[in-house]
Amino acid sequence: MSDLLSIILAAGEGTRMKSDLTKVLHQVAGKPMVEHVIDNINEINSQVVAVVGHQGDKVSKLLEGKGVKSVLQKEQLGTGHAVLQAASYIKEHQGSVLILYGDTPLLSPQRLKQLVRQREEQGAAAAVLTAYLEEPSGYGRIIRDNNGYIERIVEEKDASSTEKEIKEINSGVYCFDSKCLEAALTRLDNNNAQQEYYLTDTISYINETDGVIIPVVCEDNNEIIGVNDRVNLSLVEKIIRKRINNCHMKNGVTIIDPTVTYIDEGVTIGRDSIIYPFTYLVGKTEIGSYSVVGSHCRLNNAKIADKVNIVDHCIIQDSKISDGVNIGPFAYIRPGSIVEKGAKIGDFVELKKARIGENSKVPHLSYAGDVEIGKGTNVGAGTIFANYDGQDKHKTRIGDNVFIGSNTTIVAPISIGDGGKTGAGSVVTKDVPEAVTVVGVPARTFDKTKGGSEDN
Ligand code: UD1
Ligand code: CA
């Protein structure tokens, strides 16, 4: 394949979405629609320019982050007018120009490559990706000549009743020779039913002057689905999710029921991990091998190592879980948390910016915010790390092999030394030195010889 220039048309508002957000920014499988299109193009190595209009600033900003330039189409006067906005790019370019829409996220890189390659191999002036639809209404129809080449494309609104019966439609994806496109664009007018500058008119101009236009029939009708409303959006979402899930399963991940498992693009999962139904793996989540994610979990930007067992109904956000950790059910792990090897976070436990050391346990009904806990420590049921004094958040440091009795309240800022212990129900307001046991409200040092407690 020669050098390629791709033009993405993404200026339309998408009125039928009935949304404050412009259409191409709506998310599909956790990623804006137009980003899917760009990522697909990027796999075939192309210079990319997008034509933006509605919420152009927002769209350009997203594109810029992906290294894509954009040109503004102030008024949406038709697909031909949109392409004209990129005229300077076309003029500078020698070779194939691929044109496609920002609202068709299912087009595969292979399909795009096939279109470009066929035009180049056959020396055609242009190639149009077409499809045969049982229900072609709404689409432009392909009019072929006796040799099977494309003579012109007629829009539904301009079509005669016999033309409307044609089932081969224009998908809106084209590959042009840059020079032929450049010449044809100068001839466009808006002399038609919609008073728009139709890109499709370039086809008849090229046919008259520059050579043949070949149809490339897309065998998978799903690929050309364009999102016009939220019904299409959910359909496209479903198809992309199915592709993603299939890919994981083929790579050795068990997904118990892929129809109700929601995995964003970019999530990675290691071999022999198992994902139970109704679970969402979103953002930049990474899961290692031999890990299990139970049902009704939501993992967002979570880094999960190997042999981790996450029982049902857990939420894990922007946190890191090391090998062999057990979590849940019903654990809520909030951003900035780190759970080290072999630790256990049990039912109804909330962590926030908490580091739980190796083999430590927070098994039941606890809140641990802004906490650092060492190795081999046990936090009893109902323990609360009181990190907020009404104005500021404070930190707690707990050493190794500490035993926190059930229902302890630990009032931060505070630290408990290695081997320290707190009695059940104590309220700890002062630091506890190494190997010291405290009890009571407020907690005092427990003295075994006297069988009582005194100030620490
Ligand atoms: C277009 C084709 C039609 C084809 C169909 C496939 C024309 C004249 N018709 O029709 O043959 O079957 O696509 O979906 O090209 N856009 C702009 N600026 C504009 C107008 C459109 O950027 O001024 C963008 C839209 O954002 C959209 C795409 O171009 O992503 C297609 O526009 P749309 O109005 O949906 O074209 P159709 O009428 O569906
Ligand atoms: Ca459309």
C-alpha cells in the first residue's frame, strides 16, 4: 500500500441522539466513538485529518491527544462540503485518500486495508465500500454500469422508484486517488433534494472523466453500521463488547456468560482467570493470571495481580492488588489503595488510600481510610480508622503483627507500634508503643500484673 491520507467526517451534530453531547463523543465500550475510528485507522498506518463542526473544540482536543489534526467545518452543508474543508491536505497528498465517518466505529482495519488495496491493485480512480441490505431505505443506492463498475450513487431522497428498489447501498466509506478526488470536488454543487454538497456526486464526475470506480462489497453488514440514535448506539456497543470478550476467551480467559460481562477495550486479563457474570472491567484495568472476579463487581483502573480472588459485589477503583489476595464479598476499595501479597479484605470493608501489608487481614465491617498497615496484622470486625476531624484528613500507621480488637476506633493522626494490641471496643486517641496493649475508652495501657489499665 502506498502512502495513505484518511479523512474522518465528524462535523454533524447527530440530532437524533437527542443529546447535549455531540454524537462522535458518545462512548462505546468505554471509549468515544470517534476514537474507535481513529484507532482502527491507526492500525493501517495513515496520516489522519478529521473534519469537525459541532462541539469542534471538544472533538479537536480529543483528536489532538491522539495525534490527529482537525479542520473546522463551520456550517454543515453536506458530506462533499465537509471533505472540501480538507482540500489542502488532499492537494498535498499523492496516492490514496480514505474517507470515512466518525460515527461508524465497527469498521475493521482489515476492511479499510482491503478497500485501499483493491483500488490500488486495480488502478481504479476510486473504490466504494458497498453492502447489500434487505432494508436499504435511508441509504444512497449504487448504480452500476454494464461492466459492474459504479456509474453513480443516488441518494434516497433523489432516487426514482426503480432506483429505490436497488439493494446495494453506499456505506459512506471510500478510497479515492487524490488527484481524481481533488478535480471532482471542484465541480460539486447543491442542486439536489436536500440542497447539500454531496460527496457522492464526485463519483459520477470521476466516472465521466477519470476512469473506473470499483465497488468493494462488505460481507459483514455489521461493520458499516452508523450510529444515528441511541438504539444504534446500544447495538454497536453490543457488537464491540462481543468482539472484546471473544478476544479474551480466545486468549485463555473464562467468561462464564459473555452476554452480560462488560469489558472495556484496553483491559488486559491473563490466562486461566475467570470472570463471573454482571461484572464490569473498565478503564485501564489489568488482571493477571489465575485470578477470579466474582459477579456484580466493578473494577475501574484496577491493577490485579495473579491468583487474586475477588468474591461477588466488590468495587475496586484506581488501586493495586497483589498476588494471592482475597477480597469481598461487598468490599469497596477506593482510589489509592494498595493491598500487598496474601492479604485479606473481607465483607463490607471500605478502604481509601490504604496500604495493607503482606498477609494482613481486615476481614469484616471496617473502614480504613488514610492508613498504612504493616505485615501480619489483624484488624478486628467493626474497626473504624477515624481519619477526619471535621476539617482535615489524618493518617494512621499500624506496624507489623498488630492485633486490633473488634470494634476499635482509632482516632488519627496516630501510630501503633509492631506487636501492639487494642482491646475490643477501645477508642485509641494516643500513639501505642511497640508490643503494648491498650484497652478502654479512651484507651490506656493494660497492665497484666495489676490486672488493670493505666495512662499510656
Ligand atoms: C451519506 C451518503 C449516503 C450513504 C450514507 C451512509 C452523501 C450525500 N450520502 O448519507 O450515500 O448511504 O452516508 O451512511 O454523502 N457530515 C459532516 N458534515 C456535513 C455533513 C455530514 O461532517 O456537512 C458527516 C456527519 O457527521 C456523518 C457523515 O458525515 O458522520 C454522514 O453524514 P450524514 O448526514 O449522516 O449522511 P447521510 O445522509 O446518512
Ligand atoms: Ca448517517
